[in-house]
Amino acid sequence: MTAVEARDLRKRYGNRTAVDGVSLTVEEGAVVGILGRNGAGKTTTVEMIAGLRRPDAGSVEILGLDPWRDRRRVRQLLGVQLQESELHAALTVTELVRLYRTFYARPANERELIDSVGLTEHRDVRFEKLSGGQKQRLSIALALVGQPRVVILDELTTGLDPEARRHIWAIVEGLRDGGVTVLLVSHLMEEVERLCDRVALLDAGRVVAQDSPAGLVSAAGLGQRVRFRVPDGGPFEAATLEALPEVTQVEVRGDRVTATGEGDLLVAVSTALVRDGVVATDTRLEQPTLDDAFLALTGHSLGTDTDHDLEGATR
């Protein structure tokens, strides 16, 4: 069954287009990632899907329901954690969870929920006294308090240390194991590769590719890389590797060499270097990553921000 269906979503702010014809299909029980740079339209897209921002054009269904027309029913099925949440500063973690429990017909257990996001020792701390990472954990707990069938998580591990991040990842994996559908907005490659069954790459408000993480890497047509160093003055000629059938490109920067290719690349390069008496150090084989695929498919790195963050401008 389809859990989320977004068709040709469009949103403009003045003369700027934030979302330009985004369509997404998320099957029930899947974890689907939306990956893109700041300003690519990620947050605007999920806010339209959640019914928090009305699209200029296009349609959305959550488990067959319209988030605007069927708002009350959708709220019982959908949990949303946004990148920035403002809660009552004077209420404690426990008080906020108790308040949110009253919004749902079948709320989660208060203690178990607080424990699950690692806020056990902070249950009596007021919201205004929480650190940024603790506020983020609380926002995740509030997104899950109604035991939703579909969850939207926007940069869920922002501000968390590595240990806390892995803890939250385990929660997401538990949701998937329980049949909950997750729509995950992220810019962290490791997070997406670990958690997501499928990924939609967003750039300039458009979906440029959709597939599994491995499928996106394969579609980008990227080769393996062998990197090594040659001591200063060492006998090395790039033509030695360029002549190999497994090698498609050789790049030399000072004493650092990168050979890109396919097949048994590491064996071919190593054999050629030994044959020519080249002493190579720090040799390693690198497989193409999702970050490489993003660069190949969009023309820029995920870590490079756009000139203007459309989403930030609307807040």
C-alpha cells in the first residue's frame, strides 16, 4: 500500500521558486530519504506533504487522505518533527509529553517514550534549559507520541553527538521494523545510506533522481579509485597506469596519485607499480559513495550551500 503520494508539488515565494514539480511515492513501511543542499526545497516539500504549508499546485495523499481536507484524521496517523521547533519554555519534558498525549486517541506510554530518546535524566527539566541536542530529542519524542503510522523527520540528528546520533538511528530502525513509514530529510550521507531504502535527490526544487542508495551510485556511472603516494623523486610515469584497460583516468598532484577505473582496479594498479619498480605508500581502494553520486548527478557537492536559502527566507 502507498503511504505517501505527492504529485507535482509547486511552491513559490515572490519571484523565487522553492519547489518545482516534486513528485514522490513512499510505500508503507519504507524509509525514504530526501537529500539535498540548503535551499533545495526539502523542508518546503515535507511541510506541504504534512499539510503545514499549502502548495501552489499539486496534490498530496497520506494513507489515502488529503492532509488539508482530512486534517483531523491525518493528524492521528502522522507524526512530524521539524528542523526548528518552538515549545512552551516553562514546561518540562514530562509536561510537554503529557500535553501532546492529550491530542491523540492512542498515545504512547509517557515513560517509555522519554526513555527511548535518552531524556530520562532530563524529564523534569524545563524546555528553555535544554541543550540544542536535547531539544532535538524532545521534538522526536513529540513526533512519536501519537504512535503514528507515518513519520516525517526533518534533519533529526542535527546538534547530536555521534553516540546520540546512533541512538536515534536505532529508533528509526525500530520504527521501520514495526511497519512505520518514515520520510527522512537529511544532508548526512552516512545517515541516509544506513537508514533509507530509497532516496530522492532534490536540487533547485526538483527531484533529479530517485532510487536506492546503491542504485543512485550505480546510475551515476562512477568508477572505483585507487589512491597512493609516491616518495619524492620516485620513478613514476602516469602513462604506466593510463595504458591499463582497467584505468579510465589518472590524476597526479605532487606526490599523490589517484587512478580511477573499474574491474580489478587495485590488482591492476598494484601489479603495474611493482613491475615498474615504483614504491607506493598509503595505498587504498575507494568505492564511489552517495556523495560522489550527488556531485555527478547535480553538478555540485552536497556540502556547498546555494546563494540563497529559500526555506530559511520564509521563516
